[in-house]
Amino acid sequence: MILPLFIALLTQIQGICGQSVDKNGVTILEKIEEVERQMLNVFTLVSVVAPCNKISAPENPHSGQQTSAEWVRIVFHDTITKNIEGPGLGGLDASVGFEADRPENVGAFINVTLGQFTQFSSIFLSMSDLIGIGLSDSLATCDQPLARRIPLRVGRMDATGPGPAGVPGPTDSLAFAQAAFTKAGFTNSEMIQAVACGHSLGGVHHENFPDIVPDPNDPENLFGRSPFDSTPDVFDNTGVQEYLTRTGLKGGPLVVGPEATRTDFLIFNSDDNATITAMSTPSSFENTCLTIFQKMMDNVPAGTVLSDPVTVRPWILRESHLDLLASGGVTFSGTISGHSTPAPPATANYFYGTVGGGNTGQKTVQQSFVYPNRPNGGDPEDTLIGFGTIVDYEFNDTLSSPSITSINIMSSYTAPVNLNIFILPSQSFSNPVNGQRQSIIRVAVLGTLATTGTTMSLRIWSPNRQPGSVVPTFVNQNITMSFLRTQGDYKIYQAVALTGDGAPGSTTVQANLGTTQASVKVQTGSLKPCTSAIPTTC
Ligand code: HEM
Ligand SMILES: *[C@@H]1O[C@H](CO)[C@@H](O)[C@H](O)[C@H]1NC(C)=O
Ligand SMILES: *[C@@H]1O[C@H](CO)[C@@H](O)[C@H](O)[C@H]1NC(C)=O
Ligand SMILES: *[C@@H]1O[C@H](CO)[C@@H](O)[C@H](O)[C@H]1NC(C)=O
Ligand SMILES: *[C@@H]1O[C@H](CO)[C@@H](O)[C@H](O)[C@H]1NC(C)=O
């Protein structure tokens, strides 16, 4: 019984600054920042699920597989098999990725959903954190116009194999469902809430449950979806109302369908409708559901260290990088993002902090993009995603002072700027080669630091396939960098690396000078391809 907990604790090694790091050397603060960057970017995960009625099979627009509903359902199927009494295993840990072929997971939703998430996976966000972000994004896009969000915690660790079976299904007894929820840490009342909240979206498909839903023989509804309520693409109390008042769809196929599969009725009725009646108004429904979904999302394996709930700061540096001009001058460019209601101002200001506490004076930058960008309602970027108006401000500065150590935005956000050692995006390249990626990474190190005898190495984390799951695993390698040339005050080092095995996900690199200096970790996804056959000549 002690072993799994022990393993979980071992993976939380102390980092150099006393900050807890995971097995990839990533701190909880790096994870939080990555979540903030994802959330304020309407082209990341949220664009896959918005608007709420989006179909997960674009090649088959009449399938009736609603992405938002699948993203909610997967949380249930991943977390319900947790065992709180036993070794504390299971919970939201992406083990569901290894369980796609089980009869209790009938349908394509696991591989489809996790497949949608994999393109955003990196060492910063585990698949189980992405499932959590997916739930928050899904509910926000289905909860228009309020777009309320579940507070997100990060730090979940992915399982490396399948967990126990036992997801209750529509032919199981009430006692079976109650036992499963109890074992996972939920009371009877919480079980009722979870089912009523989940079954506000989507429905039962003939394709997956032919004994529950007859084939509608409808070319507009190819998988034969029979919705739970009259508004399957709105996260609201309609289903609860229709069940209690026996109007509309009367609670849907698991209430009024075949006698042997009325699990929703058995569950809702298990306390004489007391719990479901208490969540029948729009606001009690929403409050109850956000609370129970948060509990499901934070139902993690014992030993997992979750962050505090992440509040996306009003101003962040969403993306940034240092680079060198041919002249040797240093540029710092990127995107500042602000969000608020009413909209953030047309200009943002910031300054660079210098050694000793001074600064280089205030700078002003104009807004570049505003989201939502009405009135093209229907595009992902036009769906309210719960942050009021998001404004991006793109900047590009030539840094005049070598003693710059930080950037301070709107007197509310500060981030370090490390001029000692940095990856050079303008001189680095990445190409697909035989199912792998070949990258040439060049790094600038301040010449005064790179004295003889120092070794420069590149740490690389790349996604690789793992048997039995569509979720990639991240493999780490360290390679030695070689000196290329001097450019201004900097020495340039380079390394050529063959990474990954074609698995989706983002490769991250970090340059290290001995053990004393480390660059920021950079994801290589945005590097341009090298057009020369010999990478070192690019
Ligand atoms: C004993 C408990 C439960 C049973 C027996 C049950 C059963 C089912 C069944 C049979 C379907 C149809 C799937 C398909 O045809 O693709 C379904 C769909 C769904 N379930 Fe549950 N469920 C339960 C609990 C939950 C919970 C707690 C949640 C909340 C996270 C949830 C969320 C969903 C969602 C969102 C869908 C719609 C999926 C879609 O439209 O693609 N379910 N459920
Ligand atoms: C609970 O509500 C359902 C649906 O309206 C109804 O059929 C059932 O009889 C109610 N149960 C009790 C104990 O009143
Ligand atoms: C920043 O500006 C410099 C010229 O000052 C230019 O060479 C460089 O490409 C720009 N960087 C970006 C990312 O736009
Ligand atoms: C899901 O993907 C995994 C990994 O590729 C595979 O082993 C499994 O058979 C797939 N299951 C379904 C139902 O697609
Ligand atoms: C790479 O280097 C880091 C830091 O020195 C170390 O923690 C890690 O274990 C190394 N990885 C491999 C695969 O040797």
C-alpha cells in the first residue's frame, strides 16, 4: 500500500531554488504561466471546442458527436475509477488513454478527445491538466453569455498505464453506481449532481447504444444522437426542469428510455428528487455544477501536488524571445496580453528593470488584436471565453542597456529577462525528417561567461508515442553544443538534434552553461524550416 505513494513523492524533487519540480524539471510556476498563456490565446485549446455545438468529426458534420459533451464525459470516465480507500490510485490522471478499448468506454470519444488535446501537450501541461483545461473551456463556451469558468489547478501527473475498470453504465444497478461513486469519494447527493450536470450536454448515440436509442435513419443525425434535454448545446438547467416537470424530453433516454436502462431516473430519484430539486433554478444549477465539476477535476491520485486555483493575471507576457541582430545588438520581442471588462486600454505601458533596481524608462505599445472580434459571431475567436475582452499588444525592442534583468508590465506583472544565455529563434530551425524532427538550435552566451573549459549543453524534451494510448510521453536527452562564432558581445553555440518519433506535441529545449547558467525553456514549434540539405549551413 505504501509503494505508489512513495513513487508519487519521489517525482516531486526539489529544484535549485527550493521550488518543487516534476520529473521533467518543470516548476509549478512554469505550469501556471503556461496555463495563463493558453487561456488568453483564443487559438489554442478553446478554439477546438468553441462554439458549444461544434462537431468533433469535421469530415462528418452530421455525426452528432458534440465536442464539448465529449470533453465533459471524458472527465467522468477518467476520474470515477479512483480508489480512495485503497492505495489512492486513479482519479484525473489520463489513465483513460490506455482504456479506450474497454466495453465501459464504448464509442470513439476517448481517442478523439485525447487526440484533440495532444497537439497542445508539452512538458508544461500533462494530459491530465489538459483534460482539466478542456473541461473549463468546454463549460465556458457552453455557458453563454456568462462563460463562467471552473478555477483551474495544475500539476497533475499522467499515469503510465491503465487504471482499474468500473465506470458505471446504463445497464448497471443503482447500487453499482452508488458503490463506484462512494469508492471514488463522492456522496449520493454528489453523484446526483454530477450526473445531472454532465447530462446537460450531448446525449446518447444509437451508434454506441443501439439498445437504448433506436436508429432515427436521419441523414442529418448519422450517429443517431438522442439528446438528454432540449438544449444539448447549452450548459443550463433545462434538463433538470424537463425531468421534474415531465415536459420536453422529460430527462432524456436514460429517464424515459427502455426500462432496463433508466439509470438517470434511478439516480435522480434515489433521494426522492431532493438533490435535483435543489438545483433546478438557473443559478443553483450553475453553482452546484461548477462546484461538483471542480471536485471531479481535482480528484487526483494520492501524492499529487496541485497548485492553488490559477487566476489569470490581468496582464501577462504571453510570448517573448530574445534574439541577436547581425550587428550584435539584442532584440526582445513578444506579445503582452491584457484582459478585463470593460476592455483594456488601446495602449499598454511597460519598462525594463536593470541591475540594482533602476529601469530604462517607460515604453508604450499599441494594441494589435482584440477578442472577441465581433460581429463575425460563430468563429472561435468570437465566442466569449470568460475573460471579458482580451487585447494583445505586440512589441519589439532593441535593448540598449546590457544590465537589463526584467520586464515590468502595467506595474502589475514582472518577468525576468536573462541576457546571459538565450536561444536564438532567427538562427534556429526545425524540419520533419523520416517521421522525426531534425532541429538545429543556436544559442547566444555572453562571451565573458563562456570562458575556456566551460561546457555548453542542450537539454531537449520531445514527445514520443507510448503503446496503448494516443497520449505522447516526453523523452529527455542532453547533447553537447559546439562553438560556432562570436557575434558582438556573445558567443554562439549550436547543436543538431533528431527528436521525437512523429508523436504529436511540442518539443522544448533549454541551453545550459555548465551548471551555472540556464536559458529560458523554449518550445520549438514555431521555428522555421531549414531549406539547406546540411543543417549547420542554415
Ligand atoms: C452512473 C452514471 C452515468 C451513466 C450510467 C452514464 C451514462 C451515459 C451514456 C450511456 C451516455 C451516452 C454516450 C454515447 O452514446 O456516446 C452518456 C453520455 C454522456 N455522459 Fe454520462 N453517465 C453517467 C454519469 C455521467 C457523469 C457523472 C457525467 C459528468 C461528467 C457524464 C457526462 C456525460 C456527457 C457529457 C455525455 C454526452 C456525451 C456525448 O454527447 O457525446 N455522465 N452517459
Ligand atoms: C421524482 O421525479 C420524477 C420525475 O418527475 C417522478 O417520476 C418521480 O415519481 C419523483 N419521485 C418522487 C419520490 O416523488
Ligand atoms: C524586431 O526588429 C528587428 C529590427 O529592429 C528585426 O530585425 C526583427 O526581425 C524583429 N523581430 C521580430 C520578432 O519581429
Ligand atoms: C485508441 O488508441 C490506442 C492507441 O493508438 C489504440 O491502442 C486503441 O485501440 C484505440 N481505441 C479505439 C477505440 O480507437
Ligand atoms: C540532463 O541534464 C539534467 C540537468 O543536468 C539532468 O537532470 C537530467 O537527468 C539529464 N538527462 C539525461 C537523460 O541524462
